[in-house]
Amino acid sequence: MDERIRRHAKILVDHCTDVQEGDMVVVSASVESRDLVTAVYEELAKIGAHPITKFRNSEASRVFYDNLDEEHVTEVTHSKAMWEETDVAISIRGSSNTKTMNSVDPEIRNKHSKANEETRELRLDCRWVLTQHPTSGQAQQAEMSEMEYEDFVYDAILEDWEDRKEYQSQMVDILEDGTEVQIESGDDTDLRMSIDGMNPENDYGENNMPGGEVFTAPVKDSVNGTVLFDKPLLAHGREVNDVYLEFEDGEVVDYSASQNEEVIKSVLETDDGASYLGELGIGMNRNINRFTYNMLFDEKMGDTVHLALGRAYDRNVGEDREQNQSAIHMDMIIDMSEDSRILVDDELVQEDGEFVFE
Amino acid sequence: MDERIRRHAKILVDHCTDVQEGDMVVVSASVESRDLVTAVYEELAKIGAHPITKFRNSEASRVFYDNLDEEHVTEVTHSKAMWEETDVAISIRGSSNTKTMNSVDPEIRNKHSKANEETRELRLDCRWVLTQHPTSGQAQQAEMSEMEYEDFVYDAILEDWEDRKEYQSQMVDILEDGTEVQIESGDDTDLRMSIDGMNPENDYGENNMPGGEVFTAPVKDSVNGTVLFDKPLLAHGREVNDVYLEFEDGEVVDYSASQNEEVIKSVLETDDGASYLGELGIGMNRNINRFTYNMLFDEKMGDTVHLALGRAYDRNVGEDREQNQSAIHMDMIIDMSEDSRILVDDELVQEDGEFVFE
């Protein structure tokens, strides 16, 4: 076994989820991630925690949804009972084909999700982490060989997360003290928003491994200006390029894309909150140095900013602030490495990817 | 996907476990059995039953037991909670290496089993089935190629189980009416036992798929004579050949083996009940036409008889009869195809593999 798999497992169990003696742990993983599961079991045994593994099998999920009658959708009570007694959730992505579920009717999935919302809440009440095992499917999606992709993944994951926490806290401090953020990039992006009263969060690899961003929520009706997302977006299994949005008082009033524009249309029409921003995130992890069509990595990439249409995270929203509500949370990325600036209260924070505190 | 996998899945869901709309189902399966899991999900979805899959990963189990301190062994409460809400259990064997767990200390496994006995009972209270997916590990153990092994497995599984039920019921009737059974084979096997007041069972593929035996329990102190098991036995990961036992009033009073005799010694020393028989089984499935070092198949093989040292099954033991109790249940097989006879109350039932009712 690649020694890096063991180091990854140790980070998941120690740093991310702080597993304790006697903890009941659910590992969710696919066939292709079995080696990481094995390494996680080794760490859990040493601590005296007790795992079971929920098998993620996307082909099985696909045929299940394809053959399930809507009227049979219900709460899955044995799964819920398990989560009620669970302390820690370790979810591992990694498959040989990232497109297996593409054909599934989103409606039946949504209905199933809705029927099992309480189970989802139980899972989020655990100490939890979502991570990636390097597999052929994600390597192909990233347009890399498997060995190259392994190096990419472990470069992002095997780092000193306490150092990162400290480094990123400089950006947290700026957002905590600031009220207005301006994002400028090239000719098409000039966006202003208030973050007044919102709570910026430091993501140093707790719920997401790798971590590497600082994120907050915009004040809902404060967003004005235009933005061009120059990194591709994967939505509904399709690639959307050059998404361009125009905001007025928080709401998207115009949009375009160079490809699959209708996907953006359907996203915006999901519900009322889908036309408002729920997140402003600043990617600060330079160990993630390329785009891989995998949001778990892409949104943390160094020299990027991402904005999400839809739901704002509870933790970001100040007590007296409105939380944008939506069924969606769609992240989109702006490359900030050239001809770009982040300003907070009109003071330069980052120029062409370089922070003022560097 | 091999169409036989789908037919196997349908038998598991319909014939073996009679899955109903709304049932909560736990599938236990290894990586290598993923195709059968997928086919099972298809059948479950059509019925409107709800599965989760427990991932069997023997390498992970091995490292877990190897690193678990005895004092950390406990009841796995989230697993138990899941089983409390489960209606149907479909357990699928199939791995790329049948020897992965060989090195694990049996004591820690036994301690873990004991701590989770209530969970085991919950599982047995479900409608349950144990089956085999044809994989490289079991093919290698059977000394066959993978394609040959696939044919072997599906020849045994894809049959008309109602026909088999009827065919085997002739043997059940004989044992229900009879009181004394005599097994004779070659020069070394001549064994008599009473089955008076015991309940013979017809295994036509409910809890085991494939099924194909009729079995009962001997009256505990009634077994007398000698027996040579001429099919190899796999115990504690080792092959034991030519096990020979001598019984007096139910108890083993002498034993030998041509290889690994010490394994038999340790089996007999497990507890008091380990020196007594718990089962007499008559293999009647001629679709299983060769020995494959896999008891799920071997004990149902046509023209064989098997006896088990140790625990008798609840269902076989008559109300006023003593149930042999033991931590073990060790099946051993006699080839009855040549120079062999089964007699019940001194009447011939089978000679050289041929039943009188054929």
C-alpha cells in the first residue's frame, strides 16, 4: 500500500474528525476506495473506535433510482436508526466512472432526498468529513493519468493543517473587520457586496479534506455588478463555460454562457433563492495548482474566488441577518491570478493572486 | 452484465427472502460482488424495498482485529440499531482472496462476536439468505478457472427450487417416520444414531443459496460406531484430511487424521458439546457435482452425507429432546457414491448414491 494512503487516513481520523475511544463511525466508500478504507480501519482500531462501511455503488444507485416508482419513495428507517447512533462520518469519494448517475431523473433523487432529510441532518450532526481517494474516474475527469492524479491529490491533502489555519486566519481577520468586498478581474468582472454582520469561516480541512478556503455569506440584497466565471462549471452532468451574471440589489438580472446556457437558466429557476448569492469564498490552497472539475478541490485552489448561487451556510449568517434559502448551492469560480484584485473597504487585499499579507 | 447475475438476484429477492414493498434490506457484500449487488438493487427497486449495503472488506477487517486492543471490544451500537429496523438480510460471499483473515487471532474475533451476540440474533430474526457470487478467490480455492467456476456456481443456483422442494420432501418423509439411521461406507464407516423425536428440515434454498440438503439432529447420546470423512475439511484456515472419529454413546472417544490432526484435537477441546454431533445432513443436490472447499456448496453435494460436531440447530431439536450446545458447528463430509449405504430402521434408503425413491 502507498504509504500516503496511511497518512491520509491518519489526517481523516485525527485532524478532521478527532475520533475518540468508543466512537461509532460510519465510513461511506466505493469499491475503488477500499485501500483508504482499510487504512482508516487501522487507525480506528488503534484508538478503539468501531466502524461500519456503507458501500457506495453508483451503478447500483442508478438502477435503483431508474426502477423505483415515485410512490415507493420513503424514509429509509434502518439507515436512519444507524445514523442516530453514529458519532463520526467519514465519506470517501473515488470511483472509476464519474458519469454513472448522469441519466438518473433528478426528480426521483430530490424526492428521495426530501424523504430522508432527517437522516441527512443526523449525519451533519456527527463530526464529519468529505474527502477524495485518487481513482481512475476522477483522474480522467481531471484530464490526468492515475499516477499524476495521485500526486495531485496527496500534494493537496498531506500538509500541515495547523500551519494552514494560521496562514488563512489573516484573511479571516480582514473579512471580520471589513464590511464591503469588491472583486475585479479582467474587463468583465466588477462586483461589490456587503459582508457586514456575516461570519467568515476558516476552512483548514475539517469537513472538507483538502480544505483551504476562507468563506462567508454576502448580505442578500447587497450584491451589485457583473462577474465572468472563467473556470468551467459542471452542473446537471454538463459543462457550462464562461458563465456571466449581472446582479442588481442581490438578484441576478441577466445571464449568459458560451455553452449550455440553458443549464444556467434552469438553475436560476429552481426557486427564489437561486437567483441570489449564498457564498463568497476565497481559495487559498496553492497546493491545488490546477483545475480538475472537482469542486472539493477547485474551490480551494490558490488565486481563485468562488461565488455560490443559492443557500447560504448557517454558520456564515449573522444573527440578525437574512439567510438566503434555496434547494441549490452552486459554486462557480473566477481565476484571480492575472489582472485581478480583491478589495475590502476599498483597500487592496489581493492583486493578481498575491495577498497583501504575503 | 452476465444475464445469470440478474437471475441469481431475482431468486435471492423472490424465492429466498420474499421481499415485500416497504421492506428495509441490508445487503452485505464485498467489492468483488458489486455486480450482484447492482442486480439485487434493481429487483428491490421494482418491489419498492429499500436497501443499504454493508461493505465486507476482509483486509480492513484483518487490520482492524490486528490493531484492536481487547479492552476496546464492545457492542457496535450503530450497527445494532440498523439491524433493529431491518426486515431482510442478503449476505453475499465472494472475494479475491479467501485467506486474508487467516492470521487473525481467533480470540479477539470470538470476543467481538460474543459482545455482538444480540446483533447476530437480530440478523437471524430477519428473513435472511447467505449466497455466493463467483469470484477469483473462491475459484482458486475450488481449483478452477474463473469462467469454469461461474458455470459451476450458476448450475447450482439457477434451478427450479419448488421442484427441488418436492424431490427432497421424499427424504424428509423417511426421516420423519424413522427412528434409527445407519451410515455405512467402505471399510471404515459404520455409524448408527437415533433421530427419534427430532425434526428433519428440507433445505430448498431459503437461508442458503444454493440449498439442496435434508438435515436433522441426532439424539445426543445415541451415536455409536466409526466414521471416515473422505472429503477434506478446512478448519482454522488449514486443510485436514481423512478425519476418522469413533463414537460411544454420542461422544467422540477416539480420533485421527492423515494431516493436521492437531486441528481436530483443538476442535474437540473447544467445549463439552464439541465432542458430540449436532447435525446429520444428506446432500441431495446433484447440480453440485464436485468438491470446492466451500461448505455452502460442499454440504449440499449429491451423493454425500455430512455430520457436524457441535451445536444442533434449534429447528431440528424436538421439544422434549436435549439440544447439543457448543460454540462450534463443524461440518465434515462423507462420499456416499461408492460402496455406501444409508439405512433407516434397517431399511435401505440409499445405495451408492442412488435413493430408493428414484
